[in-house]
Amino acid sequence: MQQQQTLSLTQANSEQKTTQPPSRYSEPKLVQLMERKGIGRPSTYAPTIKTIKSRGYVELVKGSLQATQVGMEVDQFMGGALPELLEADFTAQMESSLDEIAEGNQEWQDYLIGWNRTYFAPALAKAMQALPEPTSNGSNGGKVLEKSRTKCPGCSQPMSKVPSQKVKKKYFLKCEEGCTAEDGRGLVMFWSDRDSNWQLPKAKSDQPTTPAELTDYPCPVCKQKLEVYKYQKDGQIKQMLRCSDPKSRSDKKHKNAVYFFSKGRWWSPKHGELSNST
């Protein structure tokens, strides 16, 4: 070829190629993938697949699992709010730690407290910021709860129906005006088949079996003395340390200001182990 030489077209061809997506997983193939990546254990493979199908995240189409619109929306939200939970390595490492606990090579309290402090609590707080805040008219995407004819015993306003698969009626009632029960819990009511009406929860496990006794340990929130609080749960007498001031206990700051007794020591999911020198 020489500079400025005229060239003529002899032949022109085009070829169309479409990139094929990876084939979808069948249930056995998904189990093989989970096993290869160290996610789950033989006893959890079937329940895991059953869960994602029952919640409508995937559906079986011609023998293959196909993500639904709900599944893709949940995946997109989780990817932005809690991306680590979608990583196979994250789950596999936690599975290994749980194996160590099951074999008695690691203390479950230390592991869970550390995991909650270093990852879960900060990650959950960050994820909560990604949630849309519901408004009274639901204009920003927040779901408005259906109102019930039952009036709140605290403010006499209609209570809202909160969907729940854990109760027989598939929903319970909650006051959205900020009312709280006397013991500091949010004011909710559950249906009683025996009495055929809505009732406040009866917290039998919270009733002390003996009068509370004061300690020299300070409350981590208000520095009032902590008291030993004994209660009955699952037929056993248990005890914990809580703030001795009833009025202070009702505020939100005191929600996690408690210490449980386990293996000869007091520990808190938020504040860690209570040392004798405190």
C-alpha cells in the first residue's frame, strides 16, 4: 500500500452474537454451590431453599430456581444496606465460628458480644438510615398500617394492625401515638381466644420472685445503683442486673442497660462483661 492510494471495497460481512447468561441453578446445583463455598451445613440446605421459596424470593420454573421481583428488590436493598451479609466468605466464616462454639473451642457469649459490637450493631444502625421513613399519607413509600376499631387504653386513639405470622390472627395491635405500657414496653395488644378480646401482654416472666437487692455496681447510663432482678423463665429462676430507678428504666437509653448472669459472671450484649472493680 502507498500513501493516498485509492482502495475499493471487495467484500463486507457482519456477524451477530448474543452473550448468553449463566444457566440458572436447580435445587441440587444450588446445594452443590453452597457446599463448595462453605455456606450452610447438610442439615440446613433443605430448610434454606424452603425458606427462599416460601418467602417468594425465588420460584421453580422448568426445574430451575428463578428470582422473583420481590427477591430482586430484597437483594438490591440488602446490597446497599448490609452488603457483607450477601458475601459468601462472610457467611462461611461465621459458620466456622459456630462450629468452633459447638465443639466447645470457643465461648458463645464472647463471640456474639464481639460480633455485635464490631459488626452487627454499627451495620444495623447504618442500614436503618437507608429505610424510608413512613409518613401519615405514605407519599414517600412508607406503608401505612390499617387502623383497628379497638381504642388504645392509653390515649383512646384507634390502634394500628401490625402484620405478624407469629400470632394466630396474623396481626397484633400497636399504638402509634407513642403510648407505652407501665413497664416501659411499647403499648401493644394481642388477641385472646379464651376471653374473645384484645389484651395487653402478660409478662409473667418479668415478675420478680423475690424483692430486688441493690448492688454497688453503677448503671452504665445514669450511674444509679444496679439492682439484682430475679425472674422466672422456662420454669427456671434467672437473674439480671438493671437500673434501680423505675423512672429511669422506662426511657429508651436504658433499653440495653442490663447485665445477665452466666457462668459465674455478669455480661451485657452492649456493655460487655462487668468486672469486679467496676
